[in-house]
Amino acid sequence: MFDPDCRECSRLSEFLDQVKSDNPDYFARPVPPFGDLKARLLVVGLAPGMHGANATGRPFTGDYAGILLYETLYKYGFSSKPESLSADDGLKLTDCRITNAVKCLPPQNKPLGVEINTCNQFLTEELTTLPEGGVIVALGLVAHNAVLKAFGVKLSAFKFGHNAHHAMPNGIQLIDSYHCSRYNTQTRRLTPDMFHAVFDHARRLLKAL
């Protein structure tokens, strides 16, 4: 499972050491998954953001990308609050857990393929906690591909597409979404309604269990 002291990727470890030196109050370590350990919904992002999860120690907390995500989780009953401000703000997730394909902050928010593959061992173990009929929401192509690799299925057999639905092994359902990044939301590639549709889809699948 998740290793808070992992240093398997030398480029990422050295970068985090420098970030911690420059920002002593930042978390600047591998960011752990957050939420309900028995969750039926797993949200998979790309990697911690420099001034978001890398600073706070909680996925999608403290930066722009988390605004729409937590508002949406609250709207669909997965979060106790619509805004995630810090790791100690009392927010709780219900039947939901959030993780990232890469647990460490990558330079320029761009992990290398070898780093994604190395970190995939942790995602693979996280997927085993999902019950039959559980749902994964993959935020972006990197997360989508990381989930497919973790399941050991062919990437070419499951094409990424916003709100696309894929049947995974063990009765798990995968739903894709464009990432809720500042770029995607400000360019309107991803609108709140589009994002809500993904989680409405997920909620309906879970209610059908």
C-alpha cells in the first residue's frame, strides 16, 4: 500500500527535497490518498500540484483544481463540505476516496512515463480495496491509462473520452473525465455541467448496486 517514505524515483525525490528547502512549511512528500477506506468510489487524479496537495498534504486541496472537484463531491453527497481548505479543516468524504496516479509532485506537473509506471504499484493495491460494482472516476488521460495499467488490461481496448464508461475486471466500472484543471475549466473544455454529469453517472451506478 501507500509508502509515505517512498524514494524510488530519484528525479522526483530530489525535486521534493529542493521544494522542501525552498518552502519549509510545505508537505513536500508523497501525498497519501484521502477519504473513506471502504469507499465504493475512487477518484484518480494526475499528481499533486505545487501549491495544492504538495503544500497541504491532501489531494486537490489548496489549489484551483480542487475547487470544482470538492464542490461536485459535496453536491452528490460524497463530501461533508463544498470546499477543501487544509488537511485539518474537518472535511470528511463518505463512500469516496481520492488518490493520484503519481503520488509525488513532478517538475512542471509532468511526470515521466517511468515515474508513472513505478508509482502504479500503489494504485494497483488501491484498486483491490474497491468492492465489486465499485466505480472509478479517472481525471484525465494519464489517470485513465494508469488505471488500465493497474488492472493489466490493454490500453488500446479502452479509449479515453469525457464521461466514457468502461467495464473493468472484478465488476469495477471506470468513468473518464477531463481533468478539472484551471486550463480546462477556463477554456471551457470542461464546464461545471460536464463535470457534474460524470458524478451523476457515478452516483447512478452506485445506486444500482
